Amino acid sequence: MWRKARLGWQRSLRRLSTAVRRRTEDEGDWFYSSEWWGSDSESEYHGNTVLRSTSSKGNGVVSVLAYPSSKPNKVYWTETEKWLQQRYAQIHPGYEQDQPFRILGYQWRVLRFNDNTRQSTVKIMAAYRETEPGSIFLMQQSHCLAVPYLKSMVAVGLSTLASCGYDLNAAVRGKTRMHILCIGHGGGSLPLFLASKIKGAIVHIVEIDPLVIASSIQAMGFPAFSIMTPSGERAMSKPSILDEVLWKGIQERLYLYESDAEQFVLENNNLYDMVFIDAYDGDDIFPRKLWDPDSLFLRSLRDQLHPEHGTVVVNLHSDADTLYHNDYTSYSHQQLTPMGKYVSSVCQAYKEALASDSHCSKGKQEMGLGFTVSVPWVCNTSLVVCRGFELSGGVANRSMVMNTLISKSLQVEYVMNFPFSCFEYIKRDFFLFE
């Protein structure tokens, strides 16, 4: 969940997008946010409601709105249709080649809580087979991260993990397993992006609201085979033919649990290399039990984080000068974001609970660190806490940590084949917690 920056974002971003356009076009570039952000005053930007229901878990009215997407251009649709047909032929040799797949179009799908909070945004492809023109299926575009704070979490998180000596290249190639926990599901773009980019990724997803899970699958094109039962078994005995065509096994590395986050970590003894936390509720509040220093959640998470390189990334709202909140901040300013005034406390709680140790290994100082970076274009902060951050010597300082992160971010960007710059999401307002 996020809040949009208020001043001149469209004009400045238009200049930026033109100046730094990369070889592989980023369809999730913030430049395209005008297509899905919507407007309360212009009816053509209201979007089409494709799902609407009331949550039983405190998220209020949950809805999914659809908006047309300008990318990819229609001239490229035929190539994707051929790819779908080839995939189907691989799974079902000898099927009739004259009954191909057809793409209806691409849309943005926006998950909202209580009509005004944009909880998640994904891009979907709608298609069908000519033999079954009434059976339309949705495929979420796994390469597309539409919201800047997700790019920030991925960029700074993976760069930190690499800075802790983790062999990310081996995980990307599927040579080693990388165990990831995502707390908070939304539309599922973050876990789907990670599973599609990292062949060795095993991604556990925890979402408390069954309506959010249903929305992501029914209206946002997330793989249905990912759903787990309370007993820990797959809800589906095997992937559907369509899942196999669309996902090429990615769906078998996604495990989506309907559960309270605290309950999940208390009842499991998994060991995770990375943990991503994005768990705002329908009132735009980050639940206190997920950051209280005395909570069972943080105590249990400590035991499930890899002792040598475990890395946790948390999305936090930061509508203003929240890291340095003081008694002189106006009451109205404090009310802009319910979470804002607690950001510093959240950061300290996570660092003390998860990354308080340091040691020397092979001539390098390896230490637990906690830091934050501001997310460009929106009013969010990414908190990162890690174990085993490798430094050549001495006491960690802002410059030393920043230089290490920037160096590793270039490697991450290359290995992961990102369409966006990791550096863009690391450099802004870096703050190292002591």
C-alpha cells in the first residue's frame, strides 16, 4: 500500500523517463501511472469495477477496478499468441494448430480498500482459445512492477542480500534454493515477480483476508494453483492445463496461505533467506503486533531468519519527515498518515530484534544492520534489516554501507535482468540506524 507524492510528479517523471529509458522497456514505469491512478473528477478515469465485496477481516469494501493499458502495443500481440500456442503444443502434442489463442487486450487491475486506498496494482493479459471463445482467462504480467515501493523493496532487499555474501546468481539460475516469505499478498505482483525472475525461489505468501486472495486470483490473474489449505496441502491436486501453459512451473514454487502473520510464524519452523513485509489493513494501519519489540511475531521471526545472511524488507508509509517526528509537528500533519509517527520506532524494533549481532569471518567484518531509504515518487520508506553485511573493516558508517550497496546493486540488476535501475531506488535519503 502506498501514498502518492503530491508535487509535479507527472512533469518531472516525463523528463526522467525520456532521459534514462533503458534497452528493455519497463512497462511498470511510473510514467504510466496516469493510466491506472484514476480520478474523482474525470469520469473516463473512474475505471470499470470488475469485483466488489465486503471483507470479513477488517479491510472494509474490497474492490478491483480495471483500466486500459497502452503497453504492449497491439503489433506485438501476435508474437505472444504464437508463444501461447507453442506452449500448449508442448503440453498437448498433436492438438489442432488451426485453433489458436487470441489476445483480447491488456489492462491495469487496481485492488482498493474502501474505494479510496489503492492497495495493489498489476497488469493483466486477457485471452481465449478460438475453440472456447466464451472462456476468457487472465494472466498477470509477472515482469511488471507498477508501484515504485515494490521496486524499492526488491532493489534494496536483493542488493543487501548480495552484500551479505549470498550467491544470488546461483539462485537465479536455479542451482540453489532461495526461501522467501512475503507477508501481505495484495494482487500478488511481488511474489510472482520474484518467482519468475529467480528460478530457485520458493515463495511462501501469507495473507489474512480470503477476499484479497480470491480477488488476486479471480480478477488479477494470479496463479490459482498457489493456494494452500489450512493443513498445508495444495488446494488443487495438480496444476490445470492452462496454468501449465501460462506459468511453466512457476506456480509450483508459490505457496499462498490464508493465515494471520503472527500465527503463521509461530506455527512454522521454516528458515528464510529473505522476508518481505507489506501488511497495511483497510484503515491504512500497519498492525502493532507486527512491529512491537515485545511481540511474539518478532521473536519467532528472529528464529526463522537465516543466521548468516537473512534479510528483511518492510514497506512503511512516510508522508512527511517521519523519521524525525517531534512534538512541534502539527496535529493535522500527524494525521496525514496513521503509521508515519511510528516509523522510527518500527525501524529500531526490527533492528534490535533481528540484527543485533556482528562477528568477523574470513578477515571481513560481518554485522547486523538496519537502514531506510525513501521511495521516489510516492510517500513510502523501505526499511531493511539484515544479518552478515560484509564490510572490509572498521565500524559501519553511511558512506561505507552505501558504497557496498551500490556496487552490489549493479550486479543484481545485471543478474536479474531488471528493466529498471536498482540505484534509483537505493540512493534517496539513505539513513543508517545505529
